[in-house]
Amino acid sequence: MLTCDICGEDILLEEDMKTHLLLSHLENDMHCPLCSLSGVSYDELFFHISNAHPERQQTAQGEAHLTFTSGSSAATNTGVTEREKPQTSQSCSARSSCDEVDVSPTGATRHTTDLIQLKQNSALESGHSSSGETASTTLRSTNRSPETRQASARHHNENSNGLNSEHNKAKQKRLSLSRREERFSCPMCALVCSSSVILHEHVELHLQEQNSAEAGSPGSDLALARQLQQEEEEQRRRQEEAQEEKEFKKLQRQFGMDGRGGYRRQMESTMERAVAKGLMAPSEFHCKRAEMMESLASGVDDGRTRTQGVVKALHEYYQTESRDCVHVWLSADTDHYCSSPGDKGWGCGYRNFQMLISSLQCIDVYSSSLQGKDVPSIPRVQSMIEEAWKEGLDPQGASHFNQKLQGTRAWIGATEIYSLLTSLGISARIIDFHQPTGPGGTHPRLFEWVKQYYCQSSRSSRLPPRLNQTSLPPLYLQHQGHSHSIVGLEQKKNGSLCLLVLDPGSSVSDTRKLLSRDTISTAVRHIRKFPSSLKHKQYQVVVVHGLLSADEKQISILNSRTLSAERIP
């Protein structure tokens, strides 16, 4: 009778023992016969039995020693060699059915040797290395007497209950040592992670915190880069503020809002420089200064820059000259006012208003409304505009100039001329040619509109005469940076139109050339403006077309709160 050293089962035949070992302990999952350990390899099971059940191992070793001793003698005497490891369970079963039972020492030796060879082949097939340690399996295959087997069973039963808990602990310890998951320790702290992915994320958090701390430190590269960026932004901001301040001061000088004084201060400074250069005697300086103060006190222009009879001289010229013009239209008689040393560079709007007032005084429709009013001086015109603002005219323009013009060199434009005329009870409109209407940035629509304006005085069915002296006031023409007064229009034989314009920038001597027959032909060239001469992006025209009643004036004042021009096109 053979007994399995692993599970203690009694096997009658040797071939049945081989089949039992192959099926129960090699191909199936290994399990310990003394405790509940299972699912391990053959070497692990043998290692478990030798450590957790040492008394079982000692008994097996003793019996195996006797078996090997007797087996060796028998093998020597009989010349029996080891058998090869059975390959399949079917071959083992076939042999076991036909072989006879061998209970001799020689048979026991063969059985033990076969078990050893079977164990070694199984270890090679499962990939276990035998270099670290040698687990030699000693199986007990000798014949036992019934008394011996009963004693072993009683001994096993007595010890199994007492050592059950100890065996379970050993099993858990063995499993924890063999199947424990690999742990990953953080190199920067005491944390132990269960996987490399978690450890990687954890270390990245350490690095981010370190980078943040280094970024906040004064000596870090990031802090230095941020400091340099802040310095550059601060420097750029200071440069932009300086540029804005420079542009603002330039605009203030351009529009006369820089606090350098107005007409009076500029006139005095100009005369003082002339005295310093020896161009004016001190006595003459005091005389002119006294005359200026008297004119400013009266509010009437001193007439030093006025040239009278300009339109009348043009009428005489076109009667005999310029035969290439098929039609000529002229405004009512208008005096020319040019800039003086007191308003040079900023007084064109005021001077054009003086020209318009001088013409309205010659027209019967408007003379009654302006009866007793002379052409005002520039400081007086500034005061009149402030009074118009107080009446409620053009509140946006008043806010732009901060409700103050007197004592400044502020420029005025079409909206201020409109406010002045409305405050005087004169109806006016603003026509806005806001974009070019011809090739090359020209404004042919502006010329056509001026022609229609002059043709309204001769709407008879017959053809208009070549020379038309109308009773229409001149037109105030404004563009960026300057303004003019349109006093006439020419139409050439080819149909082209040409404006006749008086410029406040022309000196008294140049304008008076129009009054002489010897120089008028040359002087007229300077007042002609063809479409190619007017290429500014935008032009505005202020046109006078009647008087306002008291109610109409109030309506105009209310409408001026949202002052808008008539846009063409």
C-alpha cells in the first residue's frame, strides 16, 4: 500500500500513485492537505509544508531516507534504472491497468525515483528556477502497516485542530509575501503609492509646488521675467501718456485752448517783438495799443484788415474780360476781411463771419434785422457766441469749448456760425458734403449745389444772362483746418464750373489788387477754385435763406440740441 505524502491518501498500486500525483497535484491547483492553502505551485506548496508543518516534513524526510537507502541497494543489485516521466494521464492509466503490484524495496525505490523525476520535470515546465534554492521533494512511498497509518492519522487529527489558526496565519503571511502588490515610495516625502501612475502624478504635484515657490522668490527666472515685463509695460505706458499729453497740447495750441491768451494778448506780443527787433518805435507801440484797446472796448472791428468793393470790382471785370465764361454769378456786395497779427493762425472763422455780416448789411431783407449793428470785432464775436450758448443753442458745442471763448484762440466752425446767425434771428442751414463724389477725391456735387444756389435768383423761362449780379449773401465754406467765403461761380464753355472764393489768409495788399484794372486779371486767378483744387475729405457749407420769427427761433434753438446737417449725397 502506497501513501501520498502531500494529501495522505492511500494508493494500492504504483501506477495509480503516479496518476494521482499527476492529476491531483500537478495538473490541478495545488492545495495543502493540512490547511486551506491552495492555488500555488508545487515548489510553493513544498516550501509551505516544510515551514508551516515542520513535524510533517521531518517524518517524511526520515522515511524518505530509509526508502532511498534501500532503493539504492536494490537498484545496485538488480540493475533497475529510473523510468521516464509519464506524459499524459491516459498513458499512466493504461500502464496501471496491466502492471502488477510491486511492494518490494526495489519497487519502492522506483516509485520514489519516479516521483523525484516527475517533480523536477514539472518544475522545468512551470518555469521555476532552481538556482536560488533547491527544493528536493522527499515523498514517503514505503509500505506502512495499519498500526503505523492509524497512529499517523491520530497524530494528524490531534495537531490539525490546535495548529489551524497558526497554519492560517502562516498561509496569510506566505500569500502576502508572495502576492503582495509592488509598492512605490515617493522620493520627496514619506508617501507610499500603490502604482507608478499615482506616484508620477504625486511627484508632479511636488514639482508644481516647487516651481510656484521658486516663481515667487525674488531670484527666480520667472520672477525676473515678470519684473522686466512690468517695467517695459510701465515704460510704454509713460511714453503713451507723454505722447497723449503732447498731442493734447498740440490740439490746445491749434484750437487756441492752451491758455496763452486771445486776440488782445497775441496782438500785444506781436507788437512787443516788433519793438524788440527795431521794426516799431516805442511811441508807435503805445499809440497802436491804445487804438486796439478802444476798438475792443467798443466791440466794433477797427477796419484795418477790411477791403471794400471787391464784388463790385469783379462785376466790372466780367463785363469786359474773361470771354471764355458763358455764365458768371456773383453774390451781393461783400467786404474782404483778412487776418491780423492778433488772430493770425486761428481767426479765419471769425473773419469769414465778418464778411458774411458785411454782405447781409447790404441786403434789404437782412439790413432791417441788423440795423444799427456794425461789423463786430473778433473778441465781440466770441462774446456773441457765448451768449448764443446761454440761449440754449448747440449745447454740445458749448460743452466742447467748456462754455468759454473770450480770451482764447479757439477755432470756430460751421456749427458756431449757425448758432451766431440763429441768435441774430437769421435762418441758416448746414449742408454737409461728407465724402468725395468724383474721381481723385473731388466734389463735383458741391459745385452743382452752388450753381443751383445762384440760379434760384433767375428762375425765369428765358436763358440767364452771361453775368448775373444776385442779391444772395456769400456762402460760408468750411473744411478741416480752414474756411473761405464763396462770392461767385463761373461756368466755362466746356461746362466746367469754377468757384470764386475770398480767403481770409490773403493779405490786404493782395486783395486790393482786385480793385485795380491793371492787376485784376492776375488777382482773379488766385480766387478761382476748380474741382481739382478742393480735395479735402469733407466740406460743410452754411447758407443763409431768410429771417426767423420768434417762434421759429425757439424751434431752431430746441432743434439745435441735436444739431444735424443736411448730408449730400
